[in-house]
Amino acid sequence: MNETKAAIEARGLCKRYGRTWALVDVDLCIRPGEALVVAGRNGSGKSTLLRVLAGSLRPDRGEVRLLGTSLRRGRAALVGHASFTYDLLTGMENLRIAARLLGRPSGPEEIQPFLDRVGLGARGADRVQAYSAGMRKRLTLARALMQDAPVLLLDEPYGQLDPPGFGLIDRLVDELRAEGRAVVLASHQVERLSRICDRALLLDAGRAVWSGPASELPFAFQRLEEASIRAVAG
Amino acid sequence: MRAVAAAFYKDLLLGWRGRAQGMAVAVFGATLLLLLSFAVGPNAQMLRQLGGGFLWVALLFSSTLALTESFRLERENRAIEGMLLLGVHPAAIFYGKALANWLQLFVLGLLLLPVMVVLYDPSLDGIGGVIGVLALGTAGLSAPGTLHAGLSSQTRAQQVLLPLLLFPLVVPVLIAAVRATSLLLLGDPMGQARSWALLLLAFDGVFWPLCGLLFGHVIEE
């Protein structure tokens, strides 16, 4: 992995849904091995930002570069709100199909380690329709890990997970950083993520209103909350 | 080609897992053939003449159910977006899906064929040729059907919109397939069935590449 170039770099990102701007001139730059937390209230543009960084949505303006080259889909793995899976197939089958589409070996022995890594080792033969929401999240995580992408984008990674699942996410972020991958996490769990991430970006109404060390995020988030309460009251 | 094969395999596997739905589509087609025979009445000559047309009408209506179902599964958990996020080219997804839909429609045609033979009592001399026309005609339904099912799957009125978009487009397929099937079943002294089959082949040759090119614009946000 190239250490000199930014793992992912975005300049002047703008995205509009109808008349509503979801992102306005958002810049960010993450180096390999770094973890960035993107925080903000509901509707602040976190999920849109991650989908743009994954190549799932085209920005109306701005550019995303990944390791110095223009973004192509498939080079940044996204774990979003949707599971991207087929309910009629088993967890193992879903991952085997993803592996075939990626051109990776798709035998059960190659897939099982990914299921084991997310704690689904014993449930791979069950159909996804029998999975709980947390298990679906874990399966989506396994699928993203299989992509072997230099950048992993996790949207609300703790959502639907149980407490062991929270630990799994924390461990994965550490492991991915150690492997030299960049991780971007969008979440409301600012206290928790401020402990495991390096840097933070705070969004409000689609604009980046603050960026700095992750350790300072809880204070910045609190200031934003207070300012919005004052604005409503005044 | 690897991604096309993977998408094709995935759609076949989903078709197999959802085979109850597939059987329901086949029963719907058979019921339609039965109801259409009631509309004609006990006139054996008339039934024989209309059998080929009714077979294709039943196939066309049944195909919209099968095509709608194939995209419902893709939209359920945004699975199609997941495939795109793996870096799979939209054309690969299209060809995998269109091939699987073609195979399903062709098998549906093969299942409806004996029902049509029992109800309408046509000559069995040209049945081999009819199977060939079924292959070409269902290919003509499958490519534009897959494209328009992808388009209509993004709307709430999918089941209404798909026939509205698809049926006018596949009129040439319907005319050519009905003419070729009827000629093969009723006798073709002038050898015209071959011309209609060539028209089907030409339609497939135009629409398979064209729909593959357009599919990316249809499914991407």
C-alpha cells in the first residue's frame, strides 16, 4: 500500500437531493492507517458522504481520489444501512457469490474465515431471512472485509449490534489500521469512537463545521448541540 | 465473463430457492390458457388456429410476474447496489440477469407447451420448430424485460408500470413469434416460418446489446 498518498481525499463535495443540499463543499483527507469518525445529527449528511466516498452516489460537484487516482467503485468497501444480501440464500452462499463477483476463490474453506472473523462461523449455513438485524450487519461486514479494499466505510457500525458486536467493531478498526487501511466511521457514538479514531469531522446541514483530533469530538459535538438549542430558543 | 457467470449463477440459485413463486407463475400461465380456451368455446378448428397466439399471450403475461419478482429480490436489501459496490460492471449484472430470465421464461414456455397441446389439440409435426421459436421469442422478451423491470423496480407502481413499458416495445416479438408458431403448428407450405424466426433473431441481435448498454443508466443513482 502506498504510504505517501492519501488513502482517500475529497475536495469540494456537493450533493443535492431535489432542492435540498445534503453535502456542501465538504473536504476531507485520510492517510493509510488512519481512522476518521464523521459525526453529526440526523440528516446532517453522514450517510450521503459515505455513499459518495464509496462511489454509490455521484456528487453534483467535487472530486474523490483514492490513493491518488480517481475513485472507481469497488475500491472503497461500504457497510451501510442496507445489508446488500439476498434473504433466500444462506450467509455462506451470499459471501460465495460476492467472492465470485470479485474474482476471488469462493470455496467454503476460503469463505469460512470471513464468517468466523465476524462471529457468524456457526450460522453460515442458515438462510439470511432467519438472521437478526445484528447478524445481517455482521454478514455485511464480512462481505466488506472480503473486498480487501484500502478504505473501509462504516455507516452506523454499532447500529443493531449487541455489546460483543461493539467490541468486534472496535477490534476490527484497530486491526484494519494496523494493516495500513483507512477507516471512515459515521456514527452518533461519539464518546466511544473518540477513543478509537484518530481524527474527527463534524457535519451540520451538509457542511463540515469542525474537524480536529477525535479526542476533542465530544466537546465539539456538545458545542454544536448547545448552539442549535440556542438558535431554536432565540 | 466471470462476473456474468457469477450473476447468472446467483439468479438461477435465487430462482431455485424461490421455486414456489416460479410454480405460481407457471400455474398462472396454464390458467390463462385454460380461460382463453373457454372464451373461444368448443370450436375445435378455431381453437387449433388460435393456440399459437394464446400460448404467447400467456407467456407474455406470465413473464411480467417473473421479471418483477427477479428485481424485487434485488431491491429488497439493495442487493443490486451491493453488486455495483463490489466494482461489478452494470452490463455484467444485466447479462447475468437477462440470461437467467431467458432460461426461466424458456422453461416456462416448455411447461406451457403441453398444456396448450392438450387444450387446443394442434398438430405435433412442427413441435421441434416451435421449441426453437420459443427459445428466440423468450430471448426477445427477456432482454427488454430485464431492462424495464430494472427501471420500473424503482417505482411504487412496478407491477402496473412494467407491462405499460414492456408490451408496446415487444409487439414485434409477439407478432413474429405468434406467426412463426402458428405456421409451424398449422402447416407451413410456403416456408414462411423461417422468415418470422429470422425477424426474431434480428430483434434479439439489436436489443441484447442495446439493453446491456442502457442498463447502467437505469439502475444507477
